[in-house]
Amino acid sequence: MQLKYFTRAALLVAVLSGSMASAEEWSREGVISFDTRKILSELEEALTIHDEIPTLEKNRLIGRDQDDAEDDLAELVQETMELFESEAINRLRNQYQALEERIEDQEEKLIKYRSERVLAVEDERSLRTRLLPGETLKSFVAVTKADFDMLIEATENNIDSYEKDRAQTLDQMSQALNAIGVKLDTEQLEAMMASVIGDDILNMSVVFNTIKDMTAQLAELTQESGESLAHAKKYYGMVVILHRMMAQMQDSFIRDVDETYLPKLTGYKDSARANIEESRRLIKEGGNRQTLEHNIESNKLTLKVIDLYADLLKRQRDKVAKAYKVTQREMKVANNTYNTVSLSSSVVTMLREGASTFDRLISLQMPDIREFQNEAIREEFRNLTQRLAI
């Protein structure tokens, strides 16, 4: 599932300008806010295509058929999902990702400065690093061990500052999610954000909660429309589209896990096992035992983390798959009801029941994330995520 994010440059500007989330008390309304009029317009357009599908031929060589309409509907539903996202959650998520990039950039600089310090011959600070302002300019002219000591200290301070900001952002995100009923502490949330499915889980949690709130709005609109069956039926038809939106997100998630991520992990596992076997063979042939045993242990860690990663993916996939079955069933029921509804007064009750159904679907796929056991596992987990995302 594709989400809208700031560009790398915009993310870095956001962090460098100090746009950190301020401490605030989160409410459901503060996390979930949406433009009802715009959503109604999009849902009405989607409903028009939905109603068109039964009137078309299933397959045509020339002209519009059901497959064409289904494709248009799927595309429109995908676009409409963006209106259900949380601006607050997206801001915190983008902020977190920007800080991750800054920390990674600083850690790379730290490795570079430490390596260059080893090669430096003079001990005292050079005149150029004393006169030039700013870390960037100093890094261009650094030549002595003292110059690199200064750069190393500054970089370590930067990393410490960014890590504190990242921890604060995680805490804010945890509180914001808690306000909409998604219970994840900062350790669990960090593990989720480090995974390849983190964005999808977060997005589904927010969008599904927004769908629930939108359904309550539709019930209110139906009640205010009085005895108008046309309005009541239209609003109920929009619930059919909302069910489709949930199903589309769930189906996409399940396919990504089953067809992309799990097969890739299997491939990585095969490679790690092959590396272990090769290392053992090279030891027998007289290769450097210390180096090769280190390689074996490194690959054993990779195998362990792959198993943990696959377990996380399977557990969440199973939760979503269970909810997906319920969504498919409820979507069929809603569609059948939409086609047969004849009393506007009954629609309000059905819409309120629909909100309860969405609430149950949300609870069925609540994220089940376990925190990292140690720093080595955390780092290997992130490495695997980078490989899976390619």
C-alpha cells in the first residue's frame, strides 16, 4: 500500500527546523479528523460506479465492461483512503522517519571520523578548524587527531540529541494511538515502525477507526434526512463502499506478506544457511578460524532474527486474514441490504449496527507486536527491513 510521505529533503528540513511534537493531551477528535463533505463526494462517486457494474456485460472486446468498472472502483477507493488518514499520525510518523535518517547519517559520519583519526599524524587542533565555523566546514579541513576528536564529540552529541527527539516522538505517537484504542507502548511501537509492515498496520488502524466514525456520521445524516428513502439508501450504499475499502486494504496486506515478504525471508534464510556451511568447510580447509567462526555466529543471528521476523509477519497476517473473512461476509450482507432496503427508518438502525461491526473488525486485527530482545536483534531486524523494502 502506498502512502503519501514528505520528500527526504522536506523531512530533514522538518527536523532541522525543530518541528518536534509538543507535549499534548491526545483525544480521539485530535487524532481522527476528516472532511465529511469531501468524503461524501468521493463515496457518492464510488457508489455510482458500484451501481453501474450490474448493468454492464461481464466481458466485452470493445467498450466498457464489468472488469473496467471494477478497476475504476478499486482505483477510486484507493484514492479515497487518503482522505481517511490522520494528519496528526502522519506528522509524527514523518517526523520519526526524518529522525531515523538523521541518526543513520550521523552514525555514518562517526565511522568515517574515527577511521580518519587513525590515519592522522599530528595531535594538536589545526588552525583551520579553529577559525572556520560549523561542523560541516570543519570536517572539510580536519587533518589532526584533535580535529577529529572534536568532530567525533560533536557527532556523538548530535546522535544523542536525535535519539532523545526520536524517543519523544515515539511517546507522542503511542499516546495518539492510545486515544483511538490502539494500545502499543513505545517499545512495541518502535519494533512495529522498524518492520516492513509497520506503515500498513498503522495506516489500517487509523483508516478503520476513521471509517467507524464516518459511519456514525452517515447514521446522523440519515436520521436528519427524515423519511427520504433515496437519501437513506444512498448513505447506506456508502457503507457498502466503506466495507470494500477495508477489504481492499486487508487483501493488499495479506498478498504483500504471502507473495513478497515471506518468500524473501525464505531466500535470506537459505543464503544464511549456505554461508554457515561454507564457513565450516573453509575452517576444515585451514581458513582463518576466528574470522570464519565470527561469520558463523553472525549468520546464526541472522537466522534467529529471520524466524522472529517471519513470526511477526505471520501473526499479523493471520489476524488480518481472520478479519478479512468477516469483512467479506459483512460486505455481501451490506450489499444485499442496500439492494433490498425499502424503509428509511430502518437504515439508521442498520448504520449504527454497521459501526459496531467496524468496531469488531478493528479489534480482530489489533497489532500484536513484541519488543526487541536486545540491540543486536534490533539492528539485524532493521537490516532485514531495508532488504525487504527493496
